[in-house]
Amino acid sequence: MEKTIKVLIFTDLDGSLLHRDTFKFDEIKDYLKELISKGIFIIPNTSKTEKEILQFNKELGSNLPFISENGSAINGLELLNLDLPKELILSREKGDLLNIFKNIVPINLQNKCKWVSEMNKKKQSLVFGLEDKKLKMALNRKYTIPFVFEGTKNQRNELSKIIKNEDLYLQEGGRVINLTDRVSKAKALQIFVRFIKKNNKNMKIIAVGDNYNDLDMLKKSDFPCLVFNDKFTLDEIPINNLITTNKPSPEGWADVIKMALVKINKN
């Protein structure tokens, strides 16, 4: 049985909903619960792993559907419609991606890629800003491979061009580059919406991000929202009706959502 859905919020987590450095969201936890109680669905759409998002759900105290590893997998569609699958896998597994990468990328470029999984624990912690259990969850990836690139911009562009011929992509986050399949947050959002929009014609889509790799996701929404990020600046962001705030996460998340809901209620 499908629920009548009026508003879906697809949101990045780190730096958008979660504090950029502490990864906490205590200041807006009650507001999130209030939104959920009103029948608004919040869907994390993030580079985080399944285990990390399940931990976020646990801290929130709610069972949210989610999209993990930069659009690689969708979980929880059955929470909106019992006839839909619990999980959709949109990506090849990381071992397959790595094998392709090693076969097609010249050694000089491979040597510029420092895989986070091969770093010692101290370096991994510095890269992700996480320790112990949370670091372990961040490293438990099924479909994406994070790395630090130590080459020039031209070499990075050359690497991107080579792997695109095999439908592999480089997705840049705030801390690392991820080697991924031909997936993205935007594509996963569209697939998610396609499954549930048939009987929800008037459903409105809000998307929230804070960085360059969120912009395509924002473009696929009715109400694109950008949370303040002092490390991310674009002179012109080619998105119409972009909702912005001068507050960072997590308060900035609540700020843009409130503005988006005002716009929805006026329509």
C-alpha cells in the first residue's frame, strides 16, 4: 500500500545536515522529528556508507529511507510503499571497479592515487576526521573507493578522461575523491522519485547540499537548497530559484528547509 506523500527532502549529510567538523546535529534534532511527524520524508543522499547512515538513523531515532555511497544503492523504498523493494543496487561492486581501474590507468597516474584503505589508521583518521567505530564504518564501503590524489590538475583531468571510457567516474567530496561506477546522487534521486511519483502527482521535492558534488542533485529538485560552506565558492551557480542561507550546518539546514516549506505552502 502506497502512502500519500506531499514532500520529500533529499539531503546530503556532512556539512549540510551534520556539522562539518563534529558531525553532530543536536541543535536541529527536534526539528527533524517535527518534520517526520508531519509526514515529510527525509532521505539522506550522501557519500556515506550504509552502516554510517544506519547509525545516523539510530541517533535520530527514526527509520529513514536513504541513498548511500554517492548514489550506489537505495534503501527503504518499502517505507513509502510496501510493494517496493527494500534495496536497489545501482552500482558494480568496488572490486570490479578497482580491477578495471588498474587495467586501464597508466602506472604513473595510478601512483598519484593514494587509496584511503591502504593508509595507516592515523592517516585514515586525519583524512575522514573520524576515529574508532565511526572510522571503521566509513571504511566499510561496498561500491566506492575513496582516495587522495597527489598529482596536478592536468593529471587529474587526464585520469578522469581515461576512466570515463569504462563508465567509471571521479566524484569529489569535501575530504576525498571517490572512484565510482556510473552513478550519482542526482540519478539515484530520479530513480527513487520515479518509483513513488505515479500516485503522488502533486509531490514536491526539496534537495539540500553544501558542495559542488551536490549541485546536480539540487538541479533535479523543485526546491534546491544550499547550506553555507566557506570552503565552497562559485561566482555563479546555474540553478534557478536557489534557496541559500548564511548559516553553516546544522542550523543552516533548518534555515533553508523552513524557507522551502514556506514556498511550498504558498503554492
